[in-house]
Amino acid sequence: MSELIISLAVLKAKNGKRQILEQELLKLINPTRTEPGCLDYVLFGDVEDENLFYMREAFLDRQAFDLHIASPHFQAFAAVKDELLEEPLRLIALKQLSS
């Protein structure tokens, strides 16, 4: 059986780039949710730091995750992320322990 790929992406906007980063992240939601193997893709904003975003994502397996990374919509985000992010995107791998 394939192992689920579950992660939390942490993205911190540069000063003055919060709204643009949020818009770019929101553009990823609908096309990603229609990808084969996408189980969860939800954007969160930090309550205390408006420049900090979290994307919770889950994919059926490594192949589905790799297809997501190669998708045109994700590649469009990857092309602009460096001008929007204060620090490199952090991807925290998670293992589900409960239902």
C-alpha cells in the first residue's frame, strides 16, 4: 500500500508582498484540488503574523505529489515565489497518527 504524502508548507511574505502572496496561493487551490490523488489542499493565515501562511496538503502517494509539483499552476507559483517570500518555503512532512 502506498504511503500518504502529508505536509505543511510554511510561507512568509516579504514586507509589502502579503496580499500578492495570498492571491498567488489562492490561485493554487482549485486546480490542485482537481489533481488526481489530491486529498487535501487548504490555505491558512497566521492569526498573529499576517505575513505568515500555511498550506496543509495531502496526496495519495509520492506520484500524485510529484505530479502536483510539475503542474503548470504550481510551476507558475514557483516562478514568482522568490520575489514574494522573505525566506525559503519550508515543507514540513507529517505522519497521520489519528483519524
